[in-house]
Amino acid sequence: MEEIKQLIGKELQDFEGKFADAVKSNVPLLDRIMHYIVKRKGKQIRPMFVILSARLFSPQINETTYRAAALVELLHTATLVHDDVVDDSLERRGFFSVNALWKNKIAVLVGDYLLTKGLLLSLNNKDFRSLEILTTAVREMSEGELLQLEKTRKLDIQEDIYFEIIRRKTASLLASACAAGSWSTTENDETVEQMHLFGEKVGIAFQIKDDLFDYGSANIGKPTGNDIREKKMTLPLIYTLQHCPPDQKRHIINIVKNHHTDKDKVNEVIAMVRESGGIDYAREKMLGYRDEALAILHRFPESTVRNGLESLVRYTTDRKF
């Protein structure tokens, strides 16, 4: 990550200032909340992908690139604020979530505000292609969330459905970040398509890595077993259910459905997933998607920026949190 920050450090610093300006409001309450959000921002992986995808095709990025990066981060932040309301989560990245401090009604309105600020940023500057790329991602994310709600009620979804959910729910935004970044410096539809596919592969690998954290012991900002407690069907668990004896399958589904708040029962499921090979299988799939992404990236000429993008891809699957 340090290598990447050295490569695009100036651009990231400029972006931070532009992002802070983009969320400013004349409403004191909103301004306080925006300040809280900006101060507790995450690793900014998506803006990094936007900037590097733009730099891959040009030595200099432009204002369209910065606006695309800001739009991506605004949309991402809006979805996180809304997700915390939906999941009734009181913590985000080790700090209180917006809904924990200002309650659900304000959090929903803050999410809406972030979304509209992003859309207006693009509209006011006539960044219509970037807007098209990224609003398509918002639609996909919403569809992914609803598909997950629909399909996981029975707690017995198939692997292909799981991949369709994460492609829409998580990978679509990262794919759009890469596509919008490349468009900002090339305005070439073929290049945009290639970078969109590249970002999608990375996004799927990224989500599988998140799934794997639920079965680890590292301090990652969420408790181990949290996905099971929320009755989320992730790849390690899906693999286990598809490859265990019927009686064990019924036992696991019963725990997830009826005893998901019991710490000992959740730990029992985690142990069964580990023993079944679910962790190894998910890791193998994750690395497969990572390698597919790198194969697409390697179609472009070698450069320090391409190497930086490769490092960022590897970071998404090697990260500890």
C-alpha cells in the first residue's frame, strides 16, 4: 500500500481536498456529520482504482478523473450509511456509525444527501458518461441487495446465485470505478469495457476475502461469526452445506436460522466450515478471480502504474483487515 501511495500520493492528497469540498453543506447538522464521516474515512481503495485506471492510459489525470473518484466515494459512503441502518449496525470501522450517533431517520437522509451530491457533481459538470457508468452500478447494487434478501430466506442458496449477488452488490461499484477512471483519460468504449471487467473480477475477489474474515481471528472491525449471526450465506458456508451429509446440513441450517445469536453455536458452525474445507475452497476461488483480473491488466503495456494497479489488486486479497 505504501508503494501505491508513493505512486499517486499527490493525486490522493488533491482528491481528499476535493472530496471534503464536495460534501460541504450550509446546514450545520449536515456539516457536523460530513466532518465526522470525512475524518473517519476508510482506506479509499475505490478512489485509488479510479486514479490508477486513469493514469494507466495517461501520465496526467484531469478534473473528470477527480470527479469520478469523488462520485465513487460518495456513492460508496452513501451505501455504507444506508447499510448500517438496514443491518442495525452501531459500529463502522471501529467507530460509532452515523445511525448510532444521530439515529436512523437522520442516517437515511444523510445517505440520500451523499447520493444526490454525487449525482449533481457529475451532472453540473456534464460528466454524462461517468454518471451513466456509476448510476448503473447503483442499480446493480440495489438489485444485488434485494436478490440476497429474496434468495437467502431459505438459507440454502446455490453457488451461482451467490456469485450473482456479490457481482451486483459489491463488484459492480469497483468495476465502475475502474471503468470511469479509464474513460476520464481515454474516452474509449473498448478500453472502458476491459477495465470494467477487470474491476469486476477484483471486486468479486475482494468480497470473498471479506467472507473469509468471518472465519478468522484477526481484529478486523467486526466480530468473527458476524455474517452467521446476520444469517448471511457466504461462500465458505455455501460450500460446506453443499458437501456435508444431510443430517449435518440440517443441523447447520437450524443453528443459522434459530440459534444465530448463540456464540457457542456460531463457533460450532465456524468449526464445521473449517473442517469441511470451505475456507480453502473459498480462498482458491478468490485467488482464481484475482488471477483473471491480473490477466486482463497484463493486456496493457507494462509501466509503473500497471505495477501499482497489480499491487493494489494483490493487496485486496492479501490484506489483514
